Amino acid sequence: MEFDPDVLRYFDAMKALNLPPLSSLSPADARALYREGGRRNGGPRIEMAAVRDLAAPGPGGPIPLRLYRPEGVAERGAPALVFIHGGGWVIGDLDSHDGVCRRIAQDANCLVVAVNYRLAPEHPAPAAAEDVTAALRWIAAHADEIGADPARLAVGGDSAGGNLSAVATVAAREMAVPLRCQILIYPSVDNRAAPPAYPSRDANRDVPPLTPDVLAWFTRQYLPEPRLRDDWRQSPIVVPDKAGLPPALVIVAGRDPLHSEGLAYADALEAAGVPVERLDVPGMIHGFITMGGIMAAADKAFDAIASELRERFAQA
């Protein structure tokens, strides 16, 4: 599969910047570089009617949240997407995905509540999953206070955030927290020590940004104990019973090492009776949703997300 022309232009631009490899940096420097990339490539900033910083109690202390309310959305009783940012469980924060959250809020005409979970290596697995579960529980219990409709909640995220979103849906099922849908954007769903042979892991092995050295860098820090890799909170594809999970939109990128496992997870959900929509974006690379200013294909993803959320939130 050929690369999308926007991807080739992005590769040229990155080469010209001559940035250091992510895997050569400290976590703090990598976080700053990732945050700057989001600002550089994310496109124009979308103004909101209101943006509020909140906090939910968590197992390791308060979990920072950021609530986005776009123009035209009611101050009370609005549908809400709980958004979980990506970044390999090591990088990423409320600022790195600020543009993504604003775009989804505007396009889907809903609240977005972003979750700033604890990061590795300071807080390895399962800290991120614990925080996301605690944040979702708190948001559902306090929906009225933050202007959300507790009966119209969804969860979604990209990459590691897609992983944590999949984990959150299982936790929500056990907590009896109703979710209208799950939005999984090129999710990492299989981090087992010995996963099956996913074709895209070979075909796209050396495609940035998820090159082998970067994947190993993330894994060393987030999953220092090999036994944790087979736990469903790190590899949600191993959850034996996926029945009753919320409807899913699964977005994958054709030149992403995670392409095959994202589709495998969609197939597993569908086999369990879960309604699934798929968006497979050819020629696109991992991380493109955060590059809306330079990747035209990001519009397709945002349109699909908005359509899914509007449809699910509108159902009785």
C-alpha cells in the first residue's frame, strides 16, 4: 500500500526539522516534543463556549480532567464523550490533545471530558487503567454537576487511549455504568508477550512513528513486569466475554503497525454481538488524528466520530 501524499510531505518536514528520535529522549523531553508536535500539526484552534478544569478522586490522588463545551450545547443535560489521550502510556496530556477534543466537541455537538491519567515510567501499569476507570466512575456519578446527561455518555481515545477506552468499557459494564458507544482510534489492544502474527506488524514494521525502537521504549516503561502484558487491562483483546459492551467505531490506518490488531478487535466485538462500524484509512500512519492541520484524511476520521456520536446520543 502506498503512503498518502500528505504522509510523504510530513516525512519530508520531519526530516528537515532533524528532531532527535523519541526513544533517545527522557520521558520529560519526549513529552515536551509530543506536545509541541500537537500544536504544530493540529490546525487552527477552535474556540469553545466554555473550557473548565476539573478533578476526579483516584487511587494515586486527584485525576485532572478538562471539560469542553462548544457553542450551541446546553449547559445542563448534554451528551458527553469521555476522551482518553494517546501517547504510549508515557507521553501525552490534556494539552497534547486539546485540539482533538475541541474538534470532536464542535463536530459532534457534545461535551468532551478529557482525562489526564498517570503516566509511566513514574506510574507503570496498571496505573493508567486504574485512573481511567476511576475517572469514568466519577464522571458518571457527577454528570449532573458538570452539565452532562448520565444516560448519554460515551468513551473514546487514540492509540494508548484507545487501549484504555476499550478497558474502560469492560470496567463500565462491571460497574453498571451505561455507555452509548466506544470510539477506538488506531487502538493498541494486544500487548501480550507472545501475540499472534498480525500482518501489519511486519508490513509496517519500520513506518514512523511506531518504529520498533519506539514501541520497545514505550513497553519498557509502561510494562516493566512481563506478567502484566497478558492482563486484560493491558491487552483488552483477551477479555473472554465481550458481549454487552457498547457499540464501537474502530478507526485504523493502513500504514500503521497496529492496523491488523485494531481490525481483529473489531471482529472480536462483532462476533460477541456488539454493533461495530469500521473506518480503514488507506495510506495513513499512526497518530494522524492529532495532525488535522496537515493530514486531510483526519477530516474523514473526525466526520466518522461525529456521525457515530450524534447517532448514538440521539437514540432513545
